Amino acid sequence: MRIVDIRHITVPIKSDMANAFINFSKMDVSVLAIVTDVIRDGKPVIGYGFNSNGRYAQPGILSHRIIPRLLEANPDSLINEKTGNLDPKLIWQSAMINEKPGGHGDRAVAVGILDMAAWDLASKLVEKPVHKFMAEESKSGIKTPLEKVWVYAAGGYYYKNQALSSLTSEMLGYIDLGYRTVKMKIGAVPLAEDLVRIEAVLNVLPSGCTLAVDANGRFSAQLAVEYAQALNKLPIHWYEEPTDPLDFQSLGKVRSAYEGVLATGENIMSGQDAKNLALYGGMDPEKDVLQMDAALSYGFVEYDQTLKTLGDLGWKSSRFVPHGGHQFNLAIVAACGLGGCESYPGIFEPFGGFADGYKVENGYISLPEVPGIGLESKASLAPILNQLQ
Amino acid sequence: MRIVDIRHITVPIKSDMANAFINFSKMDVSVLAIVTDVIRDGKPVIGYGFNSNGRYAQPGILSHRIIPRLLEANPDSLINEKTGNLDPKLIWQSAMINEKPGGHGDRAVAVGILDMAAWDLASKLVEKPVHKFMAEESKSGIKTPLEKVWVYAAGGYYYKNQALSSLTSEMLGYIDLGYRTVKMKIGAVPLAEDLVRIEAVLNVLPSGCTLAVDANGRFSAQLAVEYAQALNKLPIHWYEEPTDPLDFQSLGKVRSAYEGVLATGENIMSGQDAKNLALYGGMDPEKDVLQMDAALSYGFVEYDQTLKTLGDLGWKSSRFVPHGGHQFNLAIVAACGLGGCESYPGIFEPFGGFADGYKVENGYISLPEVPGIGLESKASLAPILNQLQ
């Protein structure tokens, strides 16, 4: 068994929305295929991967460093001796040869893309759903993976000339889809104006439904604390990424000022950075939420170790709710029994969203019982995956 | 005045050496040119930049994100209103539009390459040596830039089947070149074997000359402490990067165990990461050495702010000795009155090394009085720069 080719394309996800930090009009995604010499039903077995939204496609690092290393590797070095199959951990190690420590950014995204494809491939080779395969093959996997996962609807972006009514309609639309918690952006307009937006949404949410708010790392410590004081008076599900993701000192100040739940981590791009967040960020492991996203931070091989490291620091699996609402992160949540998964109904399509035919019910969604991640169970992805065959 | 083109090429710096973490056989460098519509002596004024050794060329991020943003920017948005010239700070801001916070890795290298070219260009436009221009234009610049800069010779890499005598000859060669401090790698062989190598070098160094050792972030906390205990018995100039660059907890353990000077920072790739190192790494601002390298970490625009931030935390300018022995970092050291600059005599050429005709004397080197960085004052660079004209 060997890899015969690794291909990738760059796909735009143009959108006219914005959060407090960036607009998405030039955002794009790398989609990658690991093609093997294993033939089933007349076709090669292929693993697919892509990056989550929010960071860019990685055509350069994939073509320049990651893919050449794998294609030049001794094919046997990628094979698990016990199973005889291609092994995601060995693929990961080969991809990272001659990379220096530190500097966790775009490289973490590129390796995350490859890692998703490697887990998709390896679970297809054994004809298991990836969440069951990962549960067996990882340190953090649980004996019986979750059958359904809590998801929340992240939206509420800023659009030019947006009426308040379109924001509240958007949020109510998510409730109609079966979500019970919705999330909106804050921080791109002054606090007073954000409070009007937040209260408008709170006023229309049905009983039993909750609202989280997300500042996308935009605030200074002082402004983040001012928001915290205002938010203390409102029933907020969580207050997300108030300050720069690596500014642990400022985060600690927000933690002292805020009475509710804090969430952060989507821009923490390695296990070491996650450990530093846990050590120095002042977050409460009994209460707060960590949102590291494997598909942006060296993949599940690294994330599995991160869960272990942070578990040793007192963080229970229920406190992890990954960013990046797609099928791979959903599978990781099920495999490791995590608290839940982000979801972006109708945006970042076709990469965001879960398998066709699976509906959110009372805030939970279940996973397809097909080999691999089940990307093929999503009709809108098919034309893109087909380009790589 | 406007930018008419930004070009870049990828140049290999093949070498058969290795440090404790990587080998350099596939290492490469991006060289970039900002071409303007300003014509002098019949030629356009061009600024050149490249990345330091140790991290890879960035053809992908430059072509995919950074350069398109600058070429699509309103040309007036890059011009300093007061001087009417292209402004490195405005070029930097334009390059970073729509980039999320956190994730400081390859992007920091790509922006560092552009930033070097922007300072080279801006100082050529006013016909000043870049160190004098930066001294005037930055927060951390000193009134009268240094006329000469302390440099040390970094070498002592691991080569296959290397005899001890070739290591000691290499080190003595640096002393003959005028250096008074030399540095060698440790950590790729067991401690006992490294001690033999270190003592061999210490035994041949003339009086008044010193030896630093560099582990390139390879050690666990435990092994780093074992090395510290062994090194405590030897007259070591500094003990560099004992643990993972972002593992501040382990660094603190080494700091407690080691009696001499610690140095680290070359893999700290943003101002925020540098601040975290200062806050959580346990380093001694009166004694230890910080080696952040602007050419790998968003350039001088960011580094200038980092010097200010760390200054506020008690770090004097004399404690900064940047990694990356090339003319731009030498100019930054002179402009800001820093402690010194790394140098790699004979390796990483033609990018490493200083202007032709300038010799190290008693551990110090002076800077060329030509407009810009003076890359054109280095004959070995000319064929590469010519490819970009």
C-alpha cells in the first residue's frame, strides 16, 4: 500500500460579511486529496481534507514543503507495522521533518489540511466512520463515541447597511433549524450600538434558547473589560475571544471582570500555545470553554495530545467546543466526548455544515455511519472533490 | 511616487550541516524586490529584502496574499503625507489587511521579507544608510546610531563523520577573522559526547575569547536542566534555546538550575509572543539575552514596537542580540543601540555576512555609509538581486 499522489486546489469562499477583525471577501480554502494505490470498486481509495474558515488556503506551504516530503518519503515509513495500513501519525511525522519548533501559524493550517485527509483515508481503509476509528486510535478517544453532538449556530456577522430586523430574523432562522444556542459578532461598532443589537436578539429568542457573543480578538484589555461589565447584566451563553488570542495577561483581566463563561482558542494554533493559554490565561477549567480547531492547528494528531496535556491541567473534555463547523471537527467531538461543535448554517458552504439528511434536533446532531469523514455524503462538496480525482 | 511591481524568487541555500533539530539540505530563501516609478541614473529605485536562515522561503504567502494586497492598494495609502515618500509602516499595514490575530509563523516570515525591502527602499529614497534612517523613524532608535556593533561567530554545526579537530579548527578560524566570541551547536549527540566537544573548543580558545552553546530548542525540561548542571562547571558565554521556544514553563525550570546567562528568542515570531516570553519565561532582564529576529517576525515595524514593549518590562536595549547574521539585522542593532548581532562567517552565503570590505576587529564590525541596507555593497549578492531587476 502506498500514496501515489497528493493533489490540492484552492477554492474561494467569497462572502460579503465581516467580523470585528476581517472581511471574508477574499477568503479561500485548500482542498487536498491523498490518492492511494488501493483500488475498490474500480476506483482508488482517496482521503480528502480542507482547512476551516478564518485562515487562508495554503497552496504555498503544501506545494513547497509538505507534499514533497511525503512523496519523497520511503513508502514503508508511512505504514503502520501492525495494521499494514497508511497511518495518520506517521504521515504527520513525515510532513514535519526539518521544521523548526515554534512559529505556529500557516504551517499549522497546512498540516491540519493534510491530517484531515490522512484520517479520512485511514478510516476508509478499514471501512469505519472516522469518529469510531479516531476513538479507537487516539489517547483521548472514548470507548463509545457520542451518538449525537451538541451544536450551536454561529452567525450574526456584520453586513453593510444591515437592518436590526435582518439580524433577529437570521437568529430566529437558526432556532427554526433546531439550534438552541446562537452566536453573533460584537466589536465592529461602538459598545452602545452592540448592546442594542444584543438586546434585540435576546428579546426575540424563545425561552430555553441562549445567545453567545464573539469579539474575534479585537478588544484592548480596557475595552474588553468595559464590554464584560455591560455583558454581566445580560444572560449571555458565553463571551468569546475578547482580546488578542495570545494576550494571556489581558484575558486574565477580563476573567476577573466577567461573571459569565469565557470562550477562546480558535486562533491558538498548536498544543504548546494551548498549554500556555491554560497556564497563563486565567481561564476557569470548571466553567470556561476552549475552542481550538484541529483543522487549523496541525490536525487531530496534535489535538489528541493537546486534549491529554490540558486534561492533566484540569480541563475536562466537556469544556472543549471546537471552532470550525464541519464534519471532521464534529467527528472529533464525537470520538473524544467533547462538549460540542460550532456550526455555521448556510455560510462557509460547502465546507461548513454537516452530512446531508442529518438535521439538528433540540440542539443536537448525529453523525453518518459511512466509512471516512463522510464528505461524500454532502452533495454540495461532490463537484469540488471530483476535481481532485 | 508609487510601487510599479513586487517580484520575488526562491533561492536554495543547500548545505550538508545540521543542528539539533533540522538539517539544512533543503533550506531556501525568498528574495523580494519592490520596484518603484522613481528613476535615478536611468534606473528605477528598488528595495530588496529576504528572510533569515532557519525558516523557509515564502513563495506561497507572498504571491497568494501579501503582494496582491499591495498592488491592489490605493497607491496614495502607502505614501507618508509629510514626506511624500513610500512609508514602510503604511506598506506593513496594507500587507496585513484581513489577517486574523494570532498564528505567528510563516506569515511573520513573509511580512518580514517585505518589511526589509520597504526599509531598504525608503532609506534609498532619502539617500541615507538604513541604520540612520531607522534611528530617526522609529520609537526605539537612538539619537546617534552605533558606529560599530559587537558580533559573534555562530557555527559549530554537526556534520556527518566530523572529527573533533575540524570543529576546533573552525572555531579558531573565527578568532582569526577577528571574532572574540564563538558559538557551537549542542544537543544532537548525548550530553557526555557534547561535553567532550565543548571542552575541546574551550581548550583551544585564546584568553579573552568565549564560547556560547546552542541547543536549538531540542531539550525536554529534564534534559535541559541536566545540561545546565553540567554547563554550570564551565565558563560558557551563554546557553541558548535549551527548550521549545514557546515552552515558558520549562524555560523557567532551566533558569532556576542554570547559573550563567540564558539566551533565546529566534523562534519567537511576534511582539505578543515576545511579551509572553518576558512575562512567563522567568528570564532575567538584567542578565539574559533575547534574540528575536525582525527578518523572521514581521520585520522592523513590529520589532520596533517589541523593543518598546519589552523596555517597559525592564529589558534594556543591551540585552537584545538578534539572530540572523545579515546586514539588515546589523543595521537594526546600530539604529537602536542593541547589544550585538549574530554572524555566520562563510555559511548561509550570500545572504549571511556583512558588506564587502568591512572586517571584524576585536569582536566589532562597522556599517557601510551607503544609501539603503547596502546589499549592493556585497558582490556575491549582485547576481541574485540582478535577477529581480
